[in-house]
Amino acid sequence: MKLSFKRITSSGNFIPEIDGLRFIAIVSVVLYHLSGFLNVKFLNQNANSSNYSFLNNLLSHGHLGVPLFFVISGFILGMPFAKAHLTKGNPVNLKKYFLRRLSRLEPPYILVMTILLFGAVYVAKSISLYDGIESYLSSIFYSHNFIFGTSPKLNAVAWSLEIEIQFYIFAPLMAYIFYVRSLSIRRLSIFLIAILFIFINHFNFSPFSFVSLVNYFQYFLVGFLLVDLYVSDSTLLPKTKFDYLIGLFFFLIIWLFDDGDFKSNLQKFTWELIQLISIFFLYYYILFHKIFSFLSFKLITNIGGMCYSIYLLHYPIISMFGNPILKYSFSKLDFVNVAIYSIILILLVISISAIFFLLVERPCMDKDWYKKIFKRRIT
């Protein structure tokens, strides 16, 4: 049997730049958690450690990879609705839409959370059985943020998956904006609603005390705006010989700061607006002007394509293998040790995630995988 890391898509249409963007997002998230782990477990414990303030500051913004994922989700999930409304394509069957989300995402998620439950309770013994089951059930039903107001105990990164699920539920309702016939009014409305949600979040108008879709709605809307342009085959800006530099400029702007670097609500609001616009134009130049050709390379798209497996597994892998690895010293120079620790842990994350992707996630990408299993049993 030939092994393939290529993503299986529902429509059969493969957009390599999307998986390239997934690569950027997942790399930033993994490096963010890796740097956080090394800071706590090694650098902060070693009085002789060098000053890595610039690098640490840069990596501390890696959590912005999550909003980058939200933009991609807005683009991907908005695609069938945009085609149906803007190009008179086939209407979206909501039953199949929700079933697809269920069959595609739930098996890998439940399997990982179940393994982590048993590992935390019976192997690491870092949590009681009661607390473990309580956290497990709330995570399985995507309600941990709502019930406890904190990140899930078994897998801290799962908080964002709860935001994704909220978006999946509301996406069909949000897609009615594509019914607006006036192109300028429709796109301006999407942009203004995104600004409104930035304002709500930074001026304390959010109706919820826990993290929810309200906090990140603007990023999904950017995805909707991009898919509006994509499906309509529209362009905002002409191609120029400076496109690569322009795209690189927007890429750098995104990581320069985050709202935690500012004090006042007005400053935070202004910066997130600048950041959101920069994300939009970065994605625009990559998807429409194809400025970063390397994002279409097979290795890049394969890693980006298995980002869900990496996202689910990287945090526990870093914790599980990082602690015993840090007991070894490979050099008297701290930066050499940090580099070696990082390489080992990144290779472990990629290797284990790749196996999980091939055995669990990729088979679930086949929309009829469960039907084939039942058919085999009957046969």
C-alpha cells in the first residue's frame, strides 16, 4: 500500500497555498509552546543562560498562529456557501455539512483526548480520576471554556477547537451575507462587522466572561472576505514586481507586536486592526498573486496538511519527552543545548504526528470512511 501525506479534500479541489498557510500557522504555534516550555524548564532555571530577549519576544507572538488558523477556517468553510450564493453553485446540504465536520474531526480528537486522560491519571498521575473525567467530558463536548473559564487540563491547546466548533455551527447562518447582491456593500459589511468585534473585545462590551467565538469572530470574517474575492475571481490590486516585498512586509508586521504589548484599550484596538488588515493582505498576496512559491512545495503542503494532528499532539509530546531530554547536557554552551533540545523535540512532534496522521486523521478525511467500514462488516 502506497503511503501518502496529501490531504483528502471533500470537493477534490486542492489549493496548495492553503496548506502552505497552514504550515506557517502550525509552525508558529509549535515554536511558541516549545519556547515557553524551554523558558520555564531550562533557561529560567539556569543562572548562566544567555539573554535571548529578542528571540523570546518574537516567539512569544507565536500564539498568533491560532488566529491565522481561524482565517483559514473562514475561507474553507465559507467556500461552498460562497459558491452557492455568488456563482449559482449547488446548494449546501446542511445535514452533510455537519456530518462531515463530525466524521472528519471527532475520531482523531476523541482518540487523543482519551489517551491523554489515561496517561494523565494512570501514568503521569498528574490529575485525579475525578478531575480527569470532568475535564475530559467537558472537552469532548467542547464546553471547557464555558464551564471552567480556563484551558482544558488534559490538552491546553484544545481551547481553540471549541472556538472552531462554535464557528462551524454559526457558519451557515453567517453565510447569508453572501446573499447581498451589491459587491461593495457586501464586502464593506464584512469588513465593518470585523472592526465592530475588535471594538467589542477591547472596550469590554463582550457579553461573555469566558473565551468564545465573540473574541475571534473578526478572523473568521477575514476568511469570508477572502473567499468572496476568490469565488468571484476578483482582484483588489494589480500584480507588480514588488509583490514579494509587499507580502514580506505584511508578514513581518503580523509578528512584530500583539495586543499584550500595549497598555490602553485604544492602543490595543488600533494594533489589532492593523494586524487584521496585514493578515488579510498577506493571505491575499499569497492566494491571488502567488508570491511565496515555496509554500506550494510538497514538503511544506504535507506538513501543513497534517496540521490538525500536529496541533492535537505537539503540546503533550513536548511535555512528555521534553522533561527527560532536559536531564542531559550536550554542551557547556546553553544556546547549543537549547538548539539540540529543540531539534529533538521538533523531530519527535513531526514523526509521531505523521504516524497519527497516516493511521487516524487521513483515513477520516474520506467522507465515506464509516460507510466503507460498515460495508466490510456486512460483507
